[in-house]
Amino acid sequence: MTELGLRTAGVLAPAVPFDPRDDWPIEARQLCADLAAEWGGGGPLPDLAGGWIAHYRSPNTRRTYARHFRVWSGYCGERGHHPLDAASALADAFARHLETAPTLVRVRGGAYGEMAPTGAPYSDAARANVLSACSSFYRYAAKTKALSAGDPFADVLRPPIDPDHSATEGLTPEENLRLIETACARSKRAYALVLCLYVLFLRVDSLLAADVTDLGYDRGHHMLRLRVKGGKVKRKAVPPIVWHALVDYLDGRTDGPLFVTRTGARLREPEVWKLLRRLAKKAGLPQADTIHPHVLRGDGITDALEAGDKLEDVQDAADHKDLRTTQRYNRRRNRLERHPGHGLAARLADRLADGGTRDDTADDPPVLSTATVS
């Protein structure tokens, strides 16, 4: 692709080359560079994968899909197959491989974004996400006419996902209170950050991408403009306790990232993970080694539903397209002590005591009389 230069004395100036990759987001450029180093830069794979990542709006989706594709690319290389030549048999084998393969986790003390396969095996939901990402790449390749063969993941069976269960761990309301109090005692930034994640049900990547200028006031409410999952921009109501914590933390600052480091740089997600785990350890929480930002989002949703907030309102605040997604976060729904069988058993016991008959010479359990059954 070229641009025409200015005419000089009736002669076209030399064409200025334009590389579309210059306008790609960082996640796309990095994946392109990694694949070029792995497979060589002469083939179409690096640019094809980079273009695939670049067309997604959400930075979180771009990071996640790029990370998943690296896993697939590495698997292909270990098995002696090129990703663009992969058949459905290799995709099926990859799906089985994920059942026992370690997950990628951040390298402590490593470079920003450095990952290593040292985590626990993939959950059902994580395996489904990896397979979905790989299938997305091949569908994109087919649409761009860069791949004549079909999607090798098209017929790969995804792990069954329980729509009523979320694997994200949770804290009790009392534990969340201890965490918030610990954050308040630590620093103004920690307090404001934890409140935003918990009270506003925010995804950490959306919160960290916000700037001070995204704070505002509308129809009698303080609010925060955020780019949410899917790339949409939404306004979030900011309750007084959260607003006051933010104002106290900003201390008059009117521009730049909403949350910053001591040097003024934008706060990054790995730093939030470390902060939460330090806070949880200080608060004496049993999840100190495993807590992460999404726990606070899930707990906020759960506690709001438990308090009686309407499911539809919580769904809208959490940016869920489907009510069933919101219900997955409602960890109180399936608590053993709330099972309706307890009440049913108590009523049955009363009826047995009042109208049941029992033969004390028999070993069988009590039998309901005909009148009781009717």
C-alpha cells in the first residue's frame, strides 16, 4: 500500500511506503514478532496472526487470544507441524493435551508480560477458551482467503461448562470488609482501588485503562466512563464512599491515568495482583496466595444479589449480556445450608410424628399412613 507524494513540476514524488503493522496495537505487533522468531518471517503466519489479533477492539481479548495462540503454536512446533497445515486430528490431540498441560503464569521477577508453563492444569472453562481462540484464528484466516483448508477446530469437542457454576473463588462479606479495612490502612491508592473493584463490579483491565478525565457528573450522580468488555464505552455510577476515596487519592490531580505508580506511570495489572495478595496476607485471609482482582468483582456481584438488588440491575452494572452469566457469580445460591431440602425434611418429620405409623418390631423405616400421604 502506497501514498502519492506532492507533484513537483508535473512529476510525481517518490511513493512513500506504508506498513499497516505500524498501526497495529502492541499485542498484535508482539505476537507477529514472536511467530516470526519461531517460524521465520518469510511465511504468512506472523502477519496473518497479527492481523487477526489487531481486529479485536478489547485489549483484554487481544492479550488473551494472543496468549492462547502461542500455546497452540508451541504445541504445533513440538509435534513437527506448521499451524497453517494443521489438520483436525492435531487439533483433537491438542484438546486432549490441554487436560494435563500446565497453565502459563507470570514469571516472578521476570520481564513485563513474561509467562512460563508452571501453573496448575487448565480448568474446563480455560480449555474451552483456548480452543475457541484457536478456532477464531482459522475462521479469520478463511475469511481473508489466506487459508484454503477449513477450521481444524470446527469439530473439536469443547469441555462441558456448568452454566450455574463459577470457578472463581470467593470471600465472605466479613473477609471483604477486613480486606477493605486493610487497604484503607495501607494507602489511599489501595483503598480507592479495592473499593472500585468491589463496589463497581469492575474488570481490572477496564479500571486501569481509565484516566482522571473519565470521571464526571451526570443527572445528580458522580460517574466514571469506562471501555468495557467488547469495546463499548459505558458510564458507571460512583457511590459517595468510592467517590470520596478517589478524590482523596487523587489529591487535586486532574489529568493522566486514574491509577498510577509512584513514578507517575499507569498502574499495571501484575502490580494489582501483588498488591491484593499483600493486603490479603496482612488481613489474615486464607486466600492470600490465590486472590486476584476478579475475586472482588465476583464478590461484589454476589453480595449485591444477596442484599436483594434486582438481578437485572446487577446484570447491567456488571456488563453481562446474559442473566445466566450474572447468576454464575451468585455463589450464595448453592450454599448447602440454603438447600430447600432442609425445610422439606423438617416438614416431613413433623408429619411423620403426627400421622405416621411404625411397627417397633420391624427394622424398616417408618411408613406414612394413607391419610398422611393424601
